[in-house]
Amino acid sequence: MNRKYLYLSLLSLSVAACSSVSNKQANGGFDYADKNEVAPITIPDGLLKPSQKPDFSIPNVETEGPVGENMDIRAPSLVLPIAAATRVEGNDGEAKVWFDQVLDDKNLLDFVRGVIKQEAEEDNVELISVNVDDTIFDSTWYTSQKESGVIFKEIDETEKVRFRYTLGTKPHGRSVSVEVEAIEYMKEDESGVTTKMNPIDKHRSEMAMLNLIIGEVDYKYRQVKRENMLMKANQDIVSLETNESGEPAYIVDMEMDLLWSNMPLFFADYGFTTTDLNESKNLYYVDFVKPGTGFWDSIWGDDKPQLDLADGKYRFDLDEVDGKTAVTMLDEEGAALPVETLEKLLPLMKNGLSFKAIM
């Protein structure tokens, strides 16, 4: 995955240095760095020293840290927990994230470990296990190079970094942490070889790698959910039963969030037009007009499915029931359609609500 170096490449430092304004430095002058401290007032012997309040005193801090133009003012990078059920504990700025169980049919530790190993393999980087539990890995070098020249290219700068990945688990096994640490660094350019990394750059590279892992875990989650959906599409996942209020409804063996997001596809294929929705109550408001069949539709075999339903305004109410989704069809007044109507629609609803036509 070549996009990794959009996150990982430390050559962004070189890009920033080539621009007219450095993103590392503050704007303005740095005269303050050369100012000498004012000497305290000397009180002659025999005179009373005036009272002084220490409320606004500035402590004398001895430091050899960077000041002025050498001060790096970039904000620290943050963990981006975009994958389902990810979270950050504390505010200490560690490159660490927790994953909670999302896929009940997958071992979470094996799943996350597999994502990390696959990412390294795609980058042609080897992971070396350093403990018997197979939960701590050191990577070989991630390398990036800066080149110059058009026809005859020369390597002006090479940067390398190695990471350590540490996985931890809660006693119940349904929560797994991933911590990333840059453990070794080397930069070689015309000035020689450097093995020390700026603390801010180190932190940013660790966060970039961790966020990349989080993004890939999220992608794998979506892949697994789609595979499950494809598998279910070949099964009979729609039945006519009742909702929790005892009203006739279709029960769909699919997570409500996934079914909710796919309902517009069903509406478009079966003659419904969405006029409004209430996501907090899981309600779709639709108009239904029975699709007509034109001459060219019959020639090309593009006949649209015909629901035996009167034209009018309807509502689709989705509710979660034991990991499945109850779909209740209501008329304009909010009354559930009778079971006889739902039975007539059932053959087409089985196909439509399992989305077999789009698989």
C-alpha cells in the first residue's frame, strides 16, 4: 500500500524546509531570545527591603532546550480512533489505542496481529517476534529517500526508522491494545549520518504508524462485514413475523446499521422515493408509485419489480431485535400494514431486503 508513506515518510521535514515559511517555527521576530534578564534591585545596607508579592514572579529555569528560531512549535499528533469500538485511555500522549471486540466470530488478538503483519508484508518489511507470547514485534527498516535530478537521479538523503509494536490484552480477552514505538532511527545526507531523532518527529512518526494500523483494522472490519452480507444474500434472511409491539413486520437477519444504510438502494429499485427520514428513530418516509414498464424495458429485459401495493405515502420503521432488524411498514397515518398485505409482498421483499440484485 503505497499510501503509507503519505503518513510515514519523514521526508515531509525536507518539504517543509524547502518552503518559504517553515511549519516548525513561529511567525515573527525572535529578539526575545537575545534579551538579558534585568538584574534585581539592590537595597543598600541599613535600608528596609520593600515587600514583594511572588504572585507574578517568573521562576528562573535553567534549560539547554531550543529557543527562538530553533523552537519547534508544531502541535503533537493525536490518535485517531476511527475503527469501530476503538478508544484511547488517558491523556499522556502515548501512541497507544484499545480495540474492543466487534466481530464475535474472530479472535480479536489474532485479528489485530494479522492486520499488523499484513501491513508490514505489503511494505516489504519483516516483523521479528521478541517474546514467547508473540505480542511484541520489532520491524526491520522503513526507508524513504529524497532524490534530485531529472535524467540522472541522485539520492540526496536517506531516512530509516524501525518500530516496535506491543500488543496487550484485558483478562477477558475482548479488548486488545496496540502501542507503537520508534526504537531506532538513521538519517544520511551531505552532512553525514545522524542517529538521533527530534522528539516531536519521533512522536509524529509513531502516531502516523498507529493511525495507519487503526485505519487498516477499520478497513478489514468492513471487508468482513461485506463478506458476511454476501454470504447471507445467498440464504433466506427475510421472514414475516412480528415486531416487539406485536405488529406484523419483516425480520431481516442483518445488523440494523447496515440495513439502514442500504435501504435507499431498496427504495430506488422498488418504486419508492424517500421524502424524509428520522435517523434517531430509524424512520424512513417514502412515496410509492408503482413502476411502469416501457417498450424498451421489455425489449432489453429491464422490467422493474412490481410490488402489489397501492400508490401512496408510507413509512419504514427499523428496530433492532436480538441482533436482527424488524422492518415495519406503516401507512401515512402510522398504522402498521396488515399481515395479508405483507404476505403478498413477501416474495419480492425477500429478494429486495437481502439485496441479492446488487451482489
